[in-house]
Amino acid sequence: MAGAASPAPCVFCQIARNSTSTPLLHSDGKVVAFQDIKPAAFRHYLVIPVDHIPTVRDLQRKEDDYSLVSHMLSVGQALLQRDAPHKQYRFGFHQPPLNSVDHLHLHCLALPYIPTWKCIKYTSLGPFGGFIEAEKLLQRIKPLSPISS
Ligand SMILES: [Zn+2]
Ligand SMILES: [Zn+2]
């Protein structure tokens, strides 16, 4: 049926399915990585889960979410170490309402920031307080006790 109305698909879901022209820097069954369209640093990549998870608020203290975020972080670290060795890195998430796209995405930055004022968007101490570092998020969602099943 031509022109069947469906809700506007999430742009990051489309990227994750590789149905856009965005070149993927990494893709596996769980996550994909690509360059931020508005880079704010020397290197600025985004790592997103293939599954649509809206924001950090949708993550829970459980093994699945914890291992997903750890995996996103290690993919981001590996890419930056490859493309921007010996730089200072920053990894983190925007918290609502400061997230630009409602599909969880890890910002992976290799400093310096370009332009330098951009740093306020990506520091937890900035006036917005809307950025949570990946390590802090991992602490927040780390399962409390070893998995027993
Ligand atoms: Zn999505
Ligand atoms: Zn963001």
C-alpha cells in the first residue's frame, strides 16, 4: 500500500539496521558505532544499542543492562584507541531532557573539544548537570549481588 502511514521511525534505529548512508565504524549483534553528525571534539563517536532503549532512565540495575553498557563502553574505547591514540577520552550519556535523540547513545570523545566551549555539554559539572559519565552510570546499574540462578 503506497504511503501507508507509520510512525516516524527513530533515526538511530535506522542507522542500527544500516538502512542509512551513515558509515558504521563498528557493528555487532548488540551495538553499532558511528561518527556524531556534529562532532564536538577531535574524535566524537556514538555507540548505540541495536535495540531501541529510549534513555538512561530506562536502564535498570540488572545484568542485561549492565553488560550492554559495559559492551558499549568497550567498543567506544577500542575505536578511540585505534583512531585517536594517546588522547584524553570522555565517555558518557546525556540525561533527559538534554538528550537530543530518544535512543540511548554513548558519546565517545577524544579531546580536545572543538570548539572549546562545547565541553560544558559533556561534563557532569557543567551548568546543565545533564551528562553522566559512563563509569558512573555503570556504578548505578551494577547488579548488587552476583547472579544466582
Ligand atoms: Zn531507536
Ligand atoms: Zn547525546
